Amino acid sequence: MRLLPLAALGVLLLASAPRTQVPASPFPWPNGKRAAISLSFDDGRPTQMDAGLPVLAETGLKVTFYVVPSAIEKRQTAWRAAAQAGHEIGNHSLMHPCTGNFAWSRQKALEDYTLARMDAELEQAGLEIKRITGVLPTTFAYPCGQTFVGRGPTTTSYVPLIGKRFLVGRLWMGEVANDPSFVDLSQVHAVPMDDRELAALKPMLDSAAGQGRWLVLAGHDIGTQVEPYTTRVTFLRALAEYLSVPERGFWVAPVGTVADWVAKQR
Ligand SMILES: [Zn+2]
């Protein structure tokens, strides 16, 4: 057996070392952008129309609203206007089922669900959202970020259902920006933006730009109060200003728009 030259050995060692570096060719975001940022808001809460739409119009941010049909039924005009203003309307299920350890979800606990029931409700939710807003959603956000049905040995993931029905399944309470070359679009991570100011998220934004990533932010109510589950208007204004500086290279677009781009590059 011939001994490998030292240089070749070095290459081999490098190749087997864990990759912590930025890839040599960054992911091709449109127009030479360095990272993608998507803002999403869940549940179809009234504050998203009352306080949200005006500040989004003022800042030019286009976002994704993940709605439950029963929550938006009474505000059809506003939700149609949101869709027509260029915001994405996504599916957030029919009943918002989560673990029954939340008392409010005990009667619709994921522990008691079956895949067949989930599938039927996803279908119905889509049709009702289309009836109310005029839009049939192509992306989905998992209620409570939970992806299972059943219990113990019969627990099943419903991620495959989402993968069949939707371009995107968005998670919740994530800690990481998505790597567009790797991410499973059926489990896109999302970082909370409720009850935070820009300073808290700047490191993640900058690191997303440095690594060519797709950072999805997720929130609930929109308002001026400092409360849990409320994305502050002051935060949205500061964020929009930060993201708008061209040298920083951020592409801001709804979840479905970015996912379309990611899917086309593969
Ligand atoms: Zn929700």
C-alpha cells in the first residue's frame, strides 16, 4: 500500500472535520440578497387587523397571517383587505387543537386526535378560509407548534399530512434560522417575536445575514401594550427600519413567497 502524501492526508482530515464554516457558495437569494426574513402572526386575532394592518401598511412589511376560520369569520372585510394588500393568508387548522395539558384544549386534545380527523379538518379549514378571505392557503402553522396525534405507542406525527397538503409547515418556539439548502419545508423553524424589542433579535438577524439563512419570526397579538403574546408596534417599526437598509441585504417576504423561492432552487 502506498502511503498518502502529507498534503493529501491534510485534505482528508479537513474533509472529515465537522463543518462549522459558512459554505463556499452561499445560497442564491434573489437580487443578491444575503438572507430572507419572514414575519408571521397566528390565530387570526382582531388586533392583527386593528393595530397590525396600519403599522404594516406604514412600514411596507408584507407578512403571513395563520388563521383559524372561526376567529376571522366576523371580520371578513378586513381579512379580505389584508389578503388584497399583499399579506399571505395561511392555514392554522380548524379547531386549533393542542395538547390537552392546556385546559382550553382538553376537549380537542391532540392526544385524542386521529390522522383521519386531522386530515378532514385541514381540508375543511382550507375551504372555510377560502370562503372568508378569497384565498386558499398553501402554507400551514402547527397550533402550539405541536406535530403529533395520539398517545404513547400509538402516537403518530402529522407532519406527513402537512407535507402532502402544504408547501410549508411552520413550527413555533424555535431557536434557529433555517438553512435554505437543508430545511424540511414541512418543519420550518420560527423564532418568537412577541414581547421583544429589536435589540433582542439583532444578533439573530445579523447571523442570518452572515450565514445566508431564512429567519422566520412568529407572533400573536399586535399592539402597544407590553404583554405576553403581543408583538409590539414599536418593535415592528424598528425592525422594518433595520431591515430596509440595502447594505444589510435582507429580503423580507411572506413565508410562502420565500418557500417558493427555496423550492425552486432545489
Ligand atoms: Zn395558534
